[in-house]
Amino acid sequence: MEWVETTADTLEAAKNLALDQLGVSEEDAEFDVLEEPKPGLFGRTRGEARVRARVRPTAPRSKPERRDRGPKRATRTEGDAPKGRRGPKSAAGSDRPRREPRKTSDVERAPRPEGPPVDPATVSAAATTFLEGMLTAAGLVGQVTSTLNGEDIDINVIGDDVSVFVGQRGATLMAVQDLTRVVSQRRLGDHDTHMRVDIGSYRERRREALSRFALKVADDVLATGQPRVLEPMNSADRKIVHDALVNSTGVSTHSQGQDPHRRVVVALAETVETAE
């Protein structure tokens, strides 16, 4: 997975900018803080926040420890101390040795098992089988196509009435994508591929519609000179808007607010002082 590096006035702003570039939500990304603003006089800060981020590698969940089905009965053996009496204490003054406190980091990371990389074709086949089973279970007729491009896996589900798996603004589609990643990438221990699931080419249609909308907004901003604050969008949709206007002359974009109310702002280029 490739890393992206961003800078901003605050650590939160730098992270949000990285999420916009990656096109994922915060729970699907991992961060390394390279530099933080330092406190200055009168409550001000000096310097900038600098982070790098990437899409979080998927890791199989560890199997829960096997629990005993019932409580074990204690048995006394010859030489055990009688009930009510305790054996000699340890040098630290307790019956049991002390355990070292567990060290935790800001982000809990699942241990990455050792082993050779998983063939992307194997991951793609597992995902395709799962999605075909999903169509069968729903009583729908459709086709699942998969495209491999290096470590990128693009899967599209096509057929009649498959739009029921899209949902409002792609909410159901995102859930289907998460489930597909679990049964393919995580189950197989894949940490390298990046999988994207589309249903009925919804993502492509959404990209085209948002791109046209973004260009129209840019024309309005250039004509009126007034910035436009768009409706709240998820990180994937914000990335589409940023990408659509990255080469537009005279306008610039940045994001403001916190998810799920984070929005894209389109303004004249000279009025944007600091882009997140």
C-alpha cells in the first residue's frame, strides 16, 4: 500500500486531508505522525502538523481463545497447603508475580502473520464466489466480473434489480464491500491488494455525475466570485470532487468539518489561504 504525506496547521486537519486523498474513512486508514505543532507563547502554536497515511492493510482476526465448558473442580494433592493457609509469598510480597503493564499505542494494530503474499487472483476468485452466492441467495440473476491491475482488484456486479444492494448514496454498497473484503482478503490473510466493489456500475455513474456537478459549481464560483459549500459527503465522494477540479483554473477546493458532516468548499484560488 502506498503512503500519502500531508501537512496542515493542526494534526486533525492533516489527517482529514490524507483521508480525502485516500478516499477512505478514518477506520479504514492508518497514520504515522511525523511532526506535530509545538506550543508557543500566549497559547499559539509553532510549525505545522505533518502525517503520512495509507489504506489500512487487512488482517485476519485472531481466533478467540478456547474457553472451558465448565468450572474445574479443585483437587488437593499430597503436599498441598491446607485450606486457609497460603504458601510462601514471592519476594515482591504477593502470591503471584506481577505482570508488566501492557503498552498500548494510539492505534491498535492486529499482528501481521508471517507468510508469502497471497496471489491477487486467489483473492479475486474468493470475492467473486461470495458475490455470486449473494445474488443466488437473493434470488437475482446477474454476473460478477473482476479486473486485476497489479495490486488493485475492481469487481462489478451486473444484472437486473441488483440496485437493491446499492442503497441510499451507496450505503448498502459500502456494507457489501466490507463483507466481501472480510470473506476474501481477511480470510486468506491478504495484506497487499486494494479491493473495490461496484454494483450496477453505480460508482462510475456517481463519479460522472459528481464530476459534472463539480465543474458546474466551479463555473458558478468564477462567475459570482463567491465560494460554495457543498453538502456533506463521504470521503470517496469528496475525493471525486477534488480530483474533478484539481486542474481547474481559478478555483481551488478544500474540506472542512468533521465526518459525517464534512463538506467540500469550492472557492476562488486566491481566496484560499490554507488547503487542508
